[in-house]
Amino acid sequence: VDANNAQGEFYLTDVLAIAREAGRAVLAYKTDDAEQCLGVNSRGQLAEASRVMQRRINEAHMAAGVTLWDPATAYIGPEVEIAPDVELLPNVILMGATSIGEDTVVGPNCRLTDTRIGAGCVIDETVAVEAQIDDGATTGPRAYLRPAAHLCEGAKAGTHVEIKKSTVGRGSKVPHLSYIGDTTIGEGVNIGAGSITCNYDGANKHATVIEDGAFIGSDTMMVAPVTIGAGALVGAGSTITKDVAPGALALGRAKQSEIAGWVAAHPIEKKK
């Protein structure tokens, strides 16, 4: 067999002519599975073969007790492990060494790569890469878990929440509109909407620690390195740049002022 052709490729089918010229027998074989003989010589044929393989993977998971709401939109890699009684809603992509524990619901609209998910979780509209989600935790909708994100048992990463290289402790909640980076959050912590751990100073990353039972008010900026003590309360709208003692109230915002009658005394005229 040589590559003396327009494509410069070795054609296995040339073996038939070579064998016949050599006086060898050439016989036809009828296969019971035509899909095994699909050729892949174009992107279209590659897509067709991929659909066949994906269908077989999906059917194997369904036979093992996994529910796929719409098998046509479930893309599951060959290394993915899924326990019985898991539900996959439409538009789910599972890649790499992802594993999912029993009674977990994933989807719709999720992409999980090399992520470990425990039992009884709800994963809704979530992108997770190299993350760990323990039993009973919930994510989404529209959550983003980056590498080394770890949600402990019963923790929550809610709507429009991004977590990177951080641990969210048992039963703690980051419900909405937050960025948590390089942070250790203890147990029973509540992070108010719009709160951010400011971990990057332009050159280096710094760590934030939020201890058990702390309550972080909405729209709080925690400028790392900083520690919020156990049971502390941080008022909404604060910028925290120093450690907060356990059980303390921390406020880091300007004092509200009010000037009576100012609006009437300073009318605003529309420009023509």
C-alpha cells in the first residue's frame, strides 16, 4: 500500500485490489451492524459517527437507571460516571472525569467538565470546571464554578454567582450576583447580593476568610487579605479593608446626610 494518489493518503481499500492481483481470495462480509462500518472522510461524516457513539453512550446510561429528558440534547463523554436515579434535563454537556451522585438533577443548560457532584444536588444552568459539589448543594441558575471551587454539603451558589479557588462551607449561601475568589467561607454564612471578595491587587492574589455564622450585607466589598470573624455582621454597602472581630458589627460606608427642601430650592430645567 502506498500514498501515490491525489490526497497523498494510504487507502485501506487498496488492499482488495492488491490481494486479488496476488491471487488471494477476496470475499464480502455482511455485518449485522452497518454503523460499525461508517466511513469518516468529512466533517459531516464525523458528525454522523459522533451521533451514533453519543446515542450508544446515552442508551447505556438510561439502561443503568439515569433519566434523560431529551436524549438528543444530552452530550455525555465516555469517562463520565452517573449514578442511578439522576435526572438530566435538556441541553446538558458532561465532559472529562465528571461524576454525579444519585438523585441529583442537572439542567437545563449545563456544561460540567471534570467536576464531582454528590447526591441529592440541584445543578441548574451552571458551568463548572474542575469543581467539587457535595451532597445536597445547589447551583444556579447561571452559576459559574471555576477550578478549585468547592461547595460543601447543603451549600448554595445562586443566580449569577462566580466562584473560583474557594470553599463555601456547610449550609452557607451565596445566593446572587457575587464573585467569590481565593476565599474560605465557614459554615452557616450568608453572603448578601452583590458582594465581592476583592482578591487581586493588580499583581498578586490575596485570600479572604469568612468564619462560621458571619452575615455579610448586600453590596459589600471585602478587600483581601482580610478575615471576617465568626458571627460577625457586616452592614450593607460596606467596604471592608481591615479584619472584623468575632461577633462585631462592621460598617464601612459614608454617613447618610439630608438637606431639607433642597430639590425645591434647586429646580432642574430641561435644555431645549
